[in-house]
Amino acid sequence: MSAVTDTARIAAPGNPLGQSVRDSLVVARRNLIRMRRIPEMLIFGLIQPIMFVVLFTYVFGGSIQVGSSSSTQAYREFLMAGIFAQTVTFATAGAGAGIADDMHKGLIDRFRSLPMARGAVLTGRTLADLVQTALTLLVLAVVAVLVGWRTHENFGKVLAGFGLLLLLGYAFSWIGALIGLSVRTPEAATSGGLIWLFPLTFISNAFVDANQMPTFLRHIAEWNPFSATVQACRELFGNLPPGFKTPDAWPMQHPVWASLIWSVLIVLLFRTLAVRKYRSATA
């Protein structure tokens, strides 16, 4: 009887927002349980960023100069914000593959037969991905500390930096959702989710000083939403090296605001497109 009552209450009109929130949390819980039962998803997601930390720190760190310092420690601190940002954005491919897999197996059609909000499936999925991203960032931060990364600002600013990273990751997960709904197989979603991420992350200030790039690439890097979050985190972590010259572009001069604006715009745009695609793809 209670199950029937709960179903009737969920299906009953009157509070669409409340229903959407409840349904999204239920779907998020379903995805988190799935992640817990398949820990390899989290483990494999950690291997790549840890490899980047080790390679760039110990292989390239001594040959890349940022600011007026050529020390490995200066580059290590400069690098970590870029590695953190790359990690949260590369989770986009996993989000797209997961949604494509649900579509391929017909699970989305089963959700459609239930009295639930239309956008809850995608919102729940992106919320679960956000939790996974937060766990990945926590482990990666510990690894970074072990290899010598340090922050030089107060705890509140450091938390704000990680908050911007999570917001960027959440925004990009909606891009992954749209890709996952637009392809036919999880493999295609993984490939499609990575192709555009490589130029986005490497034509940026993540690994090198954008001032050293050719003029055309420098302008792209300075207005790259990825670069805005990286620059904001460096400021909030206190990881700008001595003698570093901040570019004159507005996003680099006001990186925290630029990061917030970019992330919110990406969420609004791609959530709208993804929900619209979801409705047409499952109609």
C-alpha cells in the first residue's frame, strides 16, 4: 500500500519543482550505487591525471619556465591547477558514454514509462558524475601534496578554487550528456567526448604560460573558458609563480568572475539542448 501511495504522490501534480528534485535525486542515487558496485570506473579515472602529474612534474618540469623562476617547484605549483581542471573536464567523456549506454540498453525507455520529471534522468546523471568528480579531485589533491604541491592562501580561498573546478566539471558534464544522446553507441560517445577536449585543454594556460604562445593561439587561450578556471584557481591557491605577467584579456584579469560566467552559461545552454534532445530521442 505504501508503494502505491508513494507513486500516487509523486505522480500527483501541484509541485513540479519538488517532483523534479526528488526524481533527480533518485536517479543520482541509482548511478552512485552503480559506481560503488563498479569501482574500476573510479580507479581508471584516476590513473590518467596521476600520470600527467608525474610526467609533467618529473619529466618536463625542469625544462619549462614560468614567470621569472625556472625551478621545478614553481612549475609544479603552476601546473596543478591545470591538471585539476583537465581532470574534471575529461570526466565529460564518461558522462556521455554512460548516457549512451543507457540509451543503447533501452533503460531510458523504461524511465519514460514511470511517472517522473522528464529532465530528472539527465540531472540525476550529472549530479552523480559531480560526486564522482569530487572524489577524484580529493584523491588527486592528496597525490599532488605528496609530490610537493602547496597552497599559499587561506582555507576559504582554496575551497573556493575547488568549488570553481566542480562547477566547471558539472557544466561540461551537460556537454557530455548532449553527446551521449546524439550518438548510437557508448564507444562513439567516448570518442566524441575526447576529440574536442584535447584542443580545448592544450590550447590554454593549463600547462604553459599563454604569453609564450603565438598571437593567434594566445588570444584563443585567453578567452578559453577552461583557461579562466585554471587562472582563477591559481590565484585562489596562491600558485602564481614569481614574475608571472597576467595577460591583459578581461577573463585573465578577472578570472573568478569569468569562470563563474562561463560555467553558468554552459550549464544553461547545454542543459536546454540536452533536455530537448532527450525528449526528441525518446519520443
